[in-house]
Amino acid sequence: VRLAILGLGLIGGSIARAVRERAPGEPGDGWSIAAWSPSGVGPAAAAAAGAIDAAPANMAETVVGADLVVLAAPPLACLGMLDALASPEVRLDDAVLTDVASTKEAIVARATDRGLPFVGGHPMAGSDRSGWAAASADLFADRPWVVAPLPDAPAEAVERVEALARRCGAVPVRMAAADHDRAVAAVSHLPLLLSVALVEAVGAGADREDVLRLAASGWRDMTRLAHGDVEMSTGIAATNARNLAGRVREARVALDQWIEELEREGGPDIDSLRERFVTVRDALAGD
Amino acid sequence: VRLAILGLGLIGGSIARAVRERAPGEPGDGWSIAAWSPSGVGPAAAAAAGAIDAAPANMAETVVGADLVVLAAPPLACLGMLDALASPEVRLDDAVLTDVASTKEAIVARATDRGLPFVGGHPMAGSDRSGWAAASADLFADRPWVVAPLPDAPAEAVERVEALARRCGAVPVRMAAADHDRAVAAVSHLPLLLSVALVEAVGAGADREDVLRLAASGWRDMTRLAHGDVEMSTGIAATNARNLAGRVREARVALDQWIEELEREGGPDIDSLRERFVTVRDALAGD
């Protein structure tokens, strides 16, 4: 398999490392990797470390002769890459294109518009860290890797993407792009916005310094997502806006009910408070 | 110092272990520990392990002759303990009372009502785990330990509580009870309610199963607090309701602004989204 990776940060780099390192009994087993990134930093380091076979100077050279092209960039950058790959100067031959971005509908729609042979992908894995230096061959081990083909995608194209997911140690999960985006709005993008809203609600106050010196592990856990990569967060909000707005509205309903509980005339009802916390704990019991 | 600990879970147990283990060069250096808990489970295990000197059968016996009595229980249980300790059958002699609960105003007010010699306390440390089995001598190391005395508290009483905090490796931070409650509403109790609201918004949906199979580390981080001890959460909401409601209202304002961004006519403005994420990332830069 001739693999081309466009973008060699945490996710693209971990794909390269996983493909190279996770089948140690099979050196030269038929996978070759070319990688390109806008800065060139990751590909240069990866080539020097022997983790990829080639680090061509541009996107067009990188995809020449590839069987599978992975767009390993945040959502908005993926849209730009699809536009670039649709240019007549780029030779894709019989390559299948896939991506790893956090949202799928907008990207699949753009690829369709451009007439590109595309199967959407989203490995459900991440890290606090970013960049090639943080890449790990085990990042995807036993994690779901969503594969979102168009209804008319050739089975062989879908199979190429699923083979990559399995080669990386992940478990392919086939889902329609729209279903994916609704699900991640709940489980991944709403958490991001709640983390951000927490910082906005607390961090902007005049008493910020007094408050933060009492911060403990709860604060750190709840603000970790707000520390994340700005381009990724921006792309998520921009390309999953409608689903995300719906989920934020649901969280607002829950918070309104909490305000009602806390401001109840005559003081909070302890049994009612307890019941809400018990319900939530029980809902989490299977997680 | 004759120390009495009422409640021997994670926090009370870690105080016992820290007092006993953190000055290894000074065995028998004048600290003795008696502990009691409603179930008796922790004290029995601690006595068997040699971590405390005595596990009397009830609260009254446990505090006899004590210099310092630590109420190591959730907020509502602390209120009940103060009522019990105010009974004429309990001999407190010249003991100073303190606590470790997450809120201070309601507890300090109750102690004042009961005429008890009380200095509020709150070590800013915790764990996912609970109970004596999770207790650790290092839980408080280098952590802030809020000490909230009444304005007319004798200096010697405050000093007894601060000496315990230092003995546990913590850093005493003197604060008025009202200031403490305002600060923790922001940095600790609002995060709890956002974690709970996330589960309420997502976990109750008909698509719960589909959604949760895509859960990754962000979901786990953001729901960890919602997994917490129900009695602690209930006591926090009940005894810090006014401050907490104010902070929830601020988070709601932030979420309303996000809904506006996401539902902007003609689609989200990418520069405006990016600016919000950058502002939040920069606000966190010092954390």
C-alpha cells in the first residue's frame, strides 16, 4: 500500500508510526509512506527518524502514485486541502482519499462537490499534546475509528480505509456522516464548549486571581479541553454548528433547572438536590 | 497534640496517615489520634493498621481530652455533628473544633449558633477514590488548606488548626468564610454542576447508546466530577446555593453567546469563533 499523509502532527504522525511500528514481524511488508505538511517540520523529522519513506516538497508530488491519501488536518484545513487536490494539476490516479477530522458532513459534502473519490474517517483518539513529537504508534489501539462512506462508495474504497484503521490497531465503525456529527456534538463538542464556557464565566471575573489559587484537580480536568488547539476548536464549531447549537440548548435547559433548584423560595430542597445527583451518577454507572 | 477525627474516609483518613507518617524521624513525638465514624469501618481498619491510637465507640468518647477535633465529613453531616457536639453530655474541655468540608459559611454560622469554639478549615485536595482505603499521607502535600476563623477567634485556636495543616504538608491560607465560598463556587462547584449538566443533556437522550460508544478522553474528563460522592455534591449545592446560582448564571450567559455565534444568520463567522477560543486559551496560559 502506498500511503500519502497530508499533515504530520499528532494524528498524521501517529498513523505513520502505527503503520510502520505495529507489525514489527513484517518489515518492508508492502507499506510505503510519503508525507507532507504546510510547515514541513514533521515530515523532515519523520524522514530523519526513518518513520516515513519520503517527504516531498508539495501536496501534488506527495500523492503521485498513492493508493490511499489521508488528510490529517483540522476541519477547515481539510476543506482547503480538498479544493487543492481537485485542481487539474494534481494526479490522483486510482487513489482513495480519506481524512481524520472531527466533523464529517461538511468535508464529505465538499469532496462530493469536487468529484473526489472520498471516504470520510475519524479516529476517536487524542492527547493533551500535539505535533509530530507527540505522535505514538499506540494512539489508536482499540479505539473506534469512524468510517463514513457516501452511499454509492465502492466497497473496495471503503475497505482500503478500514484496512488502514485496523493496521493502526483501531476498530472500524461504519456510520453515516450526519449520524457521526450528531453523536460527536454530544460526546465531544458540547464538552469542549462547556469547558470554554467555564473559563469564560470564571476567568474573566475581577476576582480571578483569588479564585484560581484555590483551583484543584476538578478545575484542571474541566478546563483541559479549553486548552486545546484553536484551529481544531474553530473548525469544529464552524462545521458542526447546527448540531452543536442544539446540544448547547439542551445543556442550557439543564442549567436553568439547576438555577431553579438553587434559588427555590425558602432555600434548596435537599431531597430534590440529592435525587438529581443520584440520577446522574446512575446514568454514568455503565461508563 | 491529642487529635480527634470524626469521619475517617478519604480526607479524615489522609489526615491520620499524614500526621502519623509525614514526620518519620519523630515517632511518638506527641501526637495521638482517636477516630470515630458512623459506620466504624474506617476506624477499625486504621486501628488494626496502627494508623490511629484509639477507635472509641461514639463521638462523645472520641473527643474526651482532645486538643483539636476535626469534623471530616460532607457539609450536611458536619452540621449534624456540630448539633451533636453541642449537647451537654459532650465534654469538649479546651478543645478547638475544625472541619474539612467544601463550604464554610453555613458551617461556621452553625458552630457560632451552638457556642462552639470553631475555626473553619478546607484542605483543597481530593481524589477520584473515596474511603479509608484511598487515604494517603501525601494527599495534602503543597496544597492550599483554607483556614476560616471567626473575627474574634483566639489566635491560639487558629494556630492549632494551622499547625495541623502544616503537619499534613499543606500550606495554610487564611480567608473569611464568605470569600472562601464565593471562590470555590467558581473554581470547584460550578465545574461540578457543568459536569452534571453535561450528563443530563446527553445521557438522557434517546440516542444515548449510539453517542456514548464514541466517547473519548474529553468525555471522561468532563464527567469525572459527576461521578463524585452524592452526599458531598448535595451538601455543596445546599450550603452554597446562592453563590453557586450566581456562577451558573454567568456560565449561562457564556452559553447564550455561543448559541448566538453558532446560529448566526448566514452561518458562523470563523474569525469571531477563533477569537473566542484564542481569548480562552490566553486566559488559561498562566494555569
